[in-house]
Amino acid sequence: MASILRLEAERNTGHGKYHLEREPLYSKTGLLSQAAPYKAFSDHQERHMRTSLFTDHYELTMLQAALGSGAAHRPSVFEAFARRLPEGRRYGVVAGTGRVLEGLANFRFDDEQLRFLSDNKVVNAETIKYLENFRFTGSISGYAEGELYFPNSPLLTVESTFAEACVIETFLLSVMNHDSAIASAASRMIASAGERPCIEMGSRRTHEESAVAAARAAMIAGFTSTSNLEAGARYGLKTVGTSAHSFTLLHDTERAAFEAQVASLGKDTILLVDTYDVEKGVRTAVEVAGPELGGVRLDSGDLVQQAGWVRELLDDLGNWNTKITVTSDLDEYAIAALASAPVDAYGVGTALVTGSGHPTASMVYKLVARQDDSGQWIPVAKAAANKASVGGRKYAVRQLNERNRAVAEIVSISEYTTGGPERDLVVPLVRHGEIDQAYVGAAGVKLATERHFASVQELPGVARKMQRGEPVIPTVMIQD
């Protein structure tokens, strides 16, 4: 408990320690900001960053019972996978892997957390003793973040004792289910947008930490920037933003608001022109900023029709280079409907951070193999109707045709080759407790973004169309 007393003393005296660590900047594109990402935290904040209680009560009661039976330390293999894709989706996108690894590094039980578990009689003294020195020492492999997945793809494989794999289950699933849902929705939006950039701006529509995770997932799937400053600071993402309607309403006239923004941010800023009358707003914006005006933003009305005549008006006024950004509850279908409109960029909020109708990827985490008392590996599987699983550790490759287009997801319980063009899908992420740092932080986001882009290029063109349908390639399970 001494550490808790020290923290309280430092908090009360204002002498908490603050650390600033800088990481190298990755990217020459618009993905990352010009400033290096940072990590700043105090001892008090670091304590609350512990991820060990982001779990379900029954994970620890299972641990207690397994410690009691002697089975807790049996070597085991767990897998995270999705039995099916959300209705109508043709593929999913793996996201959250880097955040899982970051959280795993901080998955410890401190004095205050152990006291909570003890005082509330969640677990007994033997279990508390086990958790005092808990550290994940197993190995994790899986699909690289940004990779595409299909039903029954073995997205993460955890090899450790039952105790270690059990304790991290809920944290792992909560991160992967949320982030993969957001990335999958974002990928569809990028497909609809074509070459036009998409901006993530949904922070105010979700929990503050979910907003950071959503911004990160969206960037992995191809969004070019985010409005969320915390996401920018943590992961080196490019952040953007200008003004809201309240800024215009604050001033006595729309012209005064535009003049103030241009004076502050420069003529190449984007002016919000639909607070009052759109046509008057566009004309005033051009009068204030001239032909150097960077852009106008439309946030209401019939965006297809409005973008058409606004483009004509800008051109008539000599502002051929002024771009049009549209916002207002966009999703992949609305973006697709705007394909023929003279729009230059899309700002997406609510639909993105809620998974565009599918807020979870519905991944599950199942024990698929364990050792018995003699040291022999035993495949295990759930047999319940509609929820059956396949026992045994899995391997996965993506079968390709002669044009390097994906034709099938091959999942097997032993190492397998198709004998033709293929790509291994599983990469090592944690080796005996040591996390591969290539997959975390800003570097991890860059790597995941590249992986997503390359994986999408492998798919048949029909995968990027908005019509509903079955997974774009089949999953072939080989159990021999």
C-alpha cells in the first residue's frame, strides 16, 4: 500500500512526476501530423491507465476456481475470431491490435485494485496473491492490424497458461470488437469516396476514449485526418478544424465572423457558409478571402443539389481553386450518392464512430487446445447449436490467383500450403511476454495503414461496391 500513500502525498503537494517522451515521426503523407507524437503522464494518471480491471467479474472467478483445481497453469491456446460478418458486409478490417499490445504492457494489478478485489470479495486471498505479480508471459500471434478478415479467420491466437489467457480475455475483445467495427465501416466509406479524402470528426458522438480509438481506426482504413487532438497527440495523426456555427453566431454579422477567421487562419482556410443563407454566405466568403479562399463547408440541406450550384457560383466568381467540403450525418451510402457531385472532401462523424449500424465486430474468444496432465495437446471445441467452434490451433493463408487477386481464405489446423500463389496472414505479435514494438504507437498506425491499403487492392473489384452480399471470398476450413 506504500505506493498508494506516496501517490496521495504527491497529489496533495502538487509534486507528481511528469514525463515527456518523444517518438520519431513516421510518414511523408498527410496521415501524420508535422509534430512528433508524445506521451505525457503523471504517476497518478499512469495508475489509472492500468488495463487490468477492464474485465468481467467472471474472468477472475474462473481464475480462482482454476487455481483451486490446479488447472490454472495448464498450457492453453485461445483464439479470437468472428463466426460471421455483420449483415450485408463483404469483408471486415482488423483494428485495435496495436491498442491491445499497448494495454497489455500495462496489464498489472496495483495495490488499490487488489484492495478493491479483496474488499468486495471478488476473489479469495490465494487469487489476490497470484494477481500481485501478474504479467503476461505468453505469446500472441495474429492477423496484422489493417488486414482484412472473413468468417472464422483466426485473428488472434493466445498461447499461455489458462490463467494468463483467461485474465486478458475481456480487455482483448473489447478493444478488437470496437476498433474493428469502426475500421470496417471506415473502409466502406473510403471505397465510396474514391480519390476524395475523408475526415474523421465524430468525437462528440461517443465516449471520450472511444473517440480516440475511433479516430485511430479510421485512419488505418484510409481517412486522411481527424478532428481529435488527443488521437493526434498519441499517434501522430494529422488533425484539422476551423470553426462551427457558434463562431459565426458570436459575431454581429457573418462577414465579421469570416474576416476574423481569415485574419487568424489565413485566406486558405475553410469557411462554413450555411449558418444563414448559403448563396449569400458563399458570396461574402469570396469577398472576404478572394480567389485564395481555401474552401467552403456545407453542413445542411440537399448536399448533392447544393454542391452543384455552389460549385458553379464559385467558378462564376473566379474561385476555381476553392474546394467544397460536405458534412452532415454522412455514411457510406450518402457518400456514394455524392459521387457525381462536385465535392472535394467529406467530413464523417456519427455513422463512423458507431460502426455505421454495426457497432461491434461480434468477435469471440475460445479455448481451442490445452495440455492434459501428461503434457499431450488436446484439441477442444464448443459444440452448442449455432455457436460451434473448431478445435485445434489454426493457421491461415490467403489464396491468390495469377493476377494476385484473393480467391479464398484458407484456415487449417496444421501448416498448409495451397501449392499456388498465396500469402501468409499470421504474424508474431508477442513472444514470451515481449511485445513487438513495430505494431504500437505511431509506427504501428503507419504499418497498419499500409497493410490495409495493400489488402484491399487484392480484393475483386466487387468488394468495393455498396450492395449487400456474402463475404467477397469464401473461408475454407481444412481439418485434416
